[in-house]
Amino acid sequence: MPTYRITVVNREFTAHEERELQDEAAAREEGIRGAIAIGADQICDGEPMFGAEVTIDTVGGRRQRYVVTAGASRLNDEGAGP
């Protein structure tokens, strides 16, 4: 299986990982799922928004880049009826 380098970067951290995966689609899924998991942790720790760039370096030197964002905002339901 080919080896892919997956990088997740935002303003607070950089994470790199090399993984043997079946194909580019599997590498993309792995990178995006990883970024979402990191974002969920940061949002649960009180950050209102999370954003990161996911870069997949593929076989043959091709590069794929994605932006992953997530956020949570409390809704103001004060004064709302039953």
C-alpha cells in the first residue's frame, strides 16, 4: 500500500502523520476525520470555533488541500414560550 503524509494545521498546533492507506480517498477521509476529532475536542473545551487546513501529500508528489471548520454557538432562548 502507498504511504501518504497527512498534515493538520491551525493557529494552535501542527500534526503530521505518515500512514499506509489503500488510496487517495482513504487518505482524504483519514485526514478530515482526524481534523474533525481535534475540532470536537477544542469546541468541547470551550473554543467557539475551530478551523484547520488538512494537506494530503500523495504518491507522485501530488498534493490535496482541504479546509475543515466546525463551531458551536449557544442560542439565546430567554423569553421564549413553552
